[in-house]
Amino acid sequence: MGKRILPNSTLLKWQSDCQKYTVRLSNACFLKIKKMAHAHYPNEVGTSLVGCYSDNGFEASVLDLAPLSPDSKGSRTSFYRGVAGLRKFFMKLRQTFSGKRHYVGEWHSHPDAPPFPSQTDDKNQLAIAKDTNTTCPECILILIGHTLSSVDEIGVFVYSRKRGRIPLAQIYQSQDTVDSPTSV
Ligand SMILES: [Zn+2]
């Protein structure tokens, strides 16, 4: 199968079986994730996700990554996402985009492992969804499983305050029907 070169503004799409939950990820973001994951191999790495939700809260667009906090710690099988500088980053983001871009979840890499949440991942992510201070009741987790010689696999999950973990599957669209921010 040939690789398609996607424009950076293209949004890749994932959806739950029930079709209620949709997550879109910009190709630019996907490339950033890939690049960081490979740069930190064989250790895990990750950051918070920046994006927006539809009015009903079930459709999310991931549009950017928060910076990697300097106090983050990654080993081969674990990752602690630091907090240094993040409060300031998200405050500034709110101001710049008049509240239209904000925190929507987390991503991290699974070197030499499938992009499936560990028990710790479930626990951390559910804690965020349930945290009323974060106000992210439908919190996204993106995992990238990869080896040194590439082969990237992406796992996308929504953690719902009410429903717990919901797996999403990638929806492949033909080039001419790929959603782009300008056509929405
Ligand atoms: Zn993990």
C-alpha cells in the first residue's frame, strides 16, 4: 500500500462503535507526536493535548500539543507527565484564542509496545475525567506504539466521567472527502 502524503491541515479521524464519540487529530500534530516519540526512544514521552470540543461535547479536535514539561520523567515502561509551566501555557492559550482552544487530554508513547492503555494509564486518565477542576469530562488519551525502525500504531481513547474508557477506531476517508478546517 502506498503512503499518502497528507497536507498538514488535514484532520485524521477516529470514532467509537456507537458513533457518538469522534476525535479528530491534525496531521501536523500527528507528525509532531511521531517525531517526539522517536526522538525519545527507547523511553516514553508525552504531553498534554490542545484542542476544542463541539457544542455537545462529543466531537473533539486535537489541534496542537502543549510543550514538554521539563519535570516530565520517562523510562522504557513508564511516563510521568510533568506540570512545570503548564498552568501559564494554558492561561495564555485561553487568552490568545478567547477560550476556544484548551486542554482536551494527554498523549504518550509506548516504545516497543502496543498503543493500549496500562492500568496506570486508565487510573490517571479517569482521575482527570473525574476532576471537576480540570473540567474535561470527556478526556482524550492518544497512545503511539512504535519500535526504533518505525511502524507507528496509534490508539485513541476517550475517558468519560460517566462511561469510563471508550475505544475509538480510525475512520479512513478518501482524499476528496477528508475534513479540513476550512470546509467545516
Ligand atoms: Zn501508557
